Amino acid sequence: MSAKREITVAAMSASESNPGNYALILEDLESRRRIPIIIGAAEAQAIAIAMEHMQPARPLTHDLLKQTIDSLGAQLKEVLIHSLVDGV
């Protein structure tokens, strides 16, 4: 297993290779290497809402999970992407 790297969402755009889906571009903050990951329209919309600091009319699934974590007094420290298979 290689060392952990900090990444950020660099961009998101419609996927040319998978119509109806989106390409989420993750960027390694140290090497500046970019990794495209294909996601569905619902996931892209949820990410766009969060990136634009918008408030949806009702909580989405990930909002409910965050509320649960917060109510337990816990904190999400990291998300680990351990493999990429077929762009996912």
C-alpha cells in the first residue's frame, strides 16, 4: 500500500466517455496529479450543492449521516480511497 496523500476536488464536468454521468477530478495536493472518477448525476448534484454552499429543500442521505455523526459527538477525520476499478 502506498502512502496516504491529501487530495481535493479540482473540478467536475459532464463525462464524455459515459453520457449522463459526470467526471469528478481529484487532485493530489503535493504532486498536482489528477485522477478522474466517474460518478452518477445524483452524486454530482449532491457534491455541487455542497461546493456552492447551497441548502437543499430537504436533507440528502449524506446530510443525515453527517447529522448522526454530529449528534454522537464524533468527527469524520478522513476518507480513504483504497482502489480505483474501471474509473469508480
